[in-house]
Amino acid sequence: MSIYRPLSAVAAALALLSGCASQAPADPETPKNIIFMIGDGMGPAFTTGYRYYLAGEAGSEVTPTVFDQLLVGMAATYPDDNTWVTDSAASATALAAGVKSYNGAIGVDGQKLPVEGILAKARKQGWSTGVVATSQVNHATPAGFVAHVASRKMYDAIAEQYVQQRIADNTMLDLILGGGQRYFSRDPGGLAEQMAEQGYQQIWSMEDLSQLNQLPAMGLVADVAMPHAIDSDQPERLVAMTDKALSLMSSQDQGFFLLVEGSQIDWCGHANDIACAMAEMHDFAGAVERAKAFVDANPDTLLVITADHSTGGLTLGANRVYEWKPEVIAQVHASVVPLTQSLLAAPVTELSARWSEKVDFALTDTELAALQKAYGEGDSQLGRAVLKVINDRSFTGWTTGGHTAVDVPVMAYGAGAEAFIGYQDNIEIPQRMMSLMGW
């Protein structure tokens, strides 16, 4: 009897739950605005690493990051190609239009035919639209939401579409913030002049960001990409641009669709540069916090954050040692290229002194000998030696200089966020956004 009584209670509970489940769930709320944020290359090891990077030395108190707080699911990233590993172009097309395509494709399907994405659909509904990136604004991820070309390498053609493509006699974008000056010529008849004729306010440096006070607006603040956060005089440059974008977009009566990309998490991952990557994660986290605060003040807004893929095969722990030391990483104050250039600018006898200008921990005799040997073999070899010191000291591992096929985190907050709970394919993310909107 003692066995059957608990089973009867369980059966009754299941029956009650079954009755509740038979009731139709409440329809998800339709958002007025959508903020879509993509951490390029930000696989799960990056969000985990950032949590412990903030905590510091092992044994310190661990506090959930904004990524932890908003996490609702995971997404697969594979392309429609002969590989499970996507590039940023195919993934951008998937995240923009809900369509799988080949690596290199920008806004086109496997037959190289244009596909309409969520940004274009928002534009057709009269919404304001904008893109923000720390790369050049016509790089793969933002381009996948705006342009339609066969190859991500067609930078000039992509830039032209930013200016010349029309929906209901409107340009595709009300706001463009990031790098890429060289692709928007200021010469007579160039793209910048064409945009000025269309009424775009324009700035060409971060120092002038505050001057943008109305839409349409374009701020191209670097020749190509912006400096890495770790090397920048304004390391929270994505935070500043996100603040400006939200201020401008929310001043309009209609809804808005805003894409914000933390572009250079990926680039630091390609370089296997963990200090660079954590600085980019910090800037991206700050931008996400600004977006979350906007949703708190405007709860009819949907915020979705994900990655297009993971980069570098990052591992938190390496060399068969059960440790990872973010406190070592926090002592590095330059990315690998300027650090290497600084070392090469001095005689080999001054390597230790030069090192201490950008890194707070001293070199061991073994580390110094390795750098001295690489010094005479050129900047590439010295750069590898620099990274080896930092990665070995911190027990950071990398399996590749490219991308991997691991699933990526999905975070959501605000109106309709429950639609993104659980496992999903990356094409389902924009599909669910469009479903919420009835598009």
C-alpha cells in the first residue's frame, strides 16, 4: 500500500498538469521595437570565460553576467554547404532572413537569389532601421541584413546597396554607425555626398558622436574597422554607439529594428588572443546592459542576443592542467599586434622593459629566452611567441584560428522573449521574430 499511495498522488498531479496543458497558452506579446544583438564569434566558452574574467582569481565570488541573466536557449549554426562549420556571411543571411545559404553568401540563397530579411520587412512596415558595428559597416554580419551579393568580399557593391537600395522610395537604413570610411567616398559624387543629398547627418570621428541629433544619420568613425577595445582610447565604443542609436531610434513615433554587432570578439578569437577577446566581451556586455535598460523602460521592446558562430575553439584550461587564470589575462593591456610591434621597435636587449610597458607580470627567464629567439625570426614568429606566453600563463587553450561548429547561446528579454526558449536552429530566430510580428 505504501508504494501505491505515492503513485496515486503522482497520477493525480499529472492529471492536473494535463488539464492545465490542455488550456491554450497566452499568445506572445507583439513587440513594438526589436533590438537584435550579435556577438560575432561569441561561443559558449566566451560567455563562460567572461563570467570568470569578471570574478578574477579562482575562489572569488562569482556573479552572473548579463549574458547569464538573459540566457534562454541555444542555436545551431551550420550553413547550407558541404561543411558543418559556418562563416559569418552564411550565418548573417540565416539570422537576417531565416534561410540557410552557402559560406560567403550575403542576403542570397543557395542559387544566389536575393532573400528578404527581417530588416527589409520592418522597413516595409514603416519602421526605422539601423545597424551598429565595430567592424566596417559593410562587413559580413551587418551586410547580411541589408545587401544581396554573391560574395562577402564585394565590399564596394555592398556599400552601394546601403545607399541606393530602396523600399517604398526610402533608403534601407535610417542609421549607420561603425567603421568603413574608405567604402563611402567623400569625393564629389561619392556615396557620402549621395547620402548627404538624401538628408543624412554625417560624422567621421567618435569625438563627434554627440553631434548626431536626428535621423537619417551616418557615423563612420574609422577607415576600415575601429581599433580593438583593448587598444582603444575609448574601450567602450560599442556602448557609446548603442546609447546613441537607441536615443535616435526611439525618438521616432513608429517602431524600430536595430542591429548591433560586437564584431571583433571574432577577430580576437581568430588571433587566439584571449586578452583582446575579453576586452571585446566587456564592451559587448556593456552594450547589452544598455539595451536591457532600454527594454526595462520600454517593455514593448524585444531584445534578442546571440552569436553567429564560435571562433578559435577556445578552452578555459589547457596543457592537461586543471586551472584557468583570468587574473593573468587582466594584466595584459594590448592586443598581440601592437604588443609585438612595441617589442620590435626596441633592441632585443630591451624586451623585458618593453614588455612591462603593456603587461603587468614580468617575464620568466624561459619566457624571455623564447621571445628573444623569436625576435630575430620576424613579427609573425614573435607574435606567436607573445601569445604563447599569455596563453600558457593563463592556461587558455585554442584548437583553431578559424570557426567551429558548436552551438551558440541565445538570450532574450522583453516582449515575446519566451518564443526563444530552448534549442533552435539559427534560421528559427528571425522566423520567430517575424512570426511575433505577423510578417
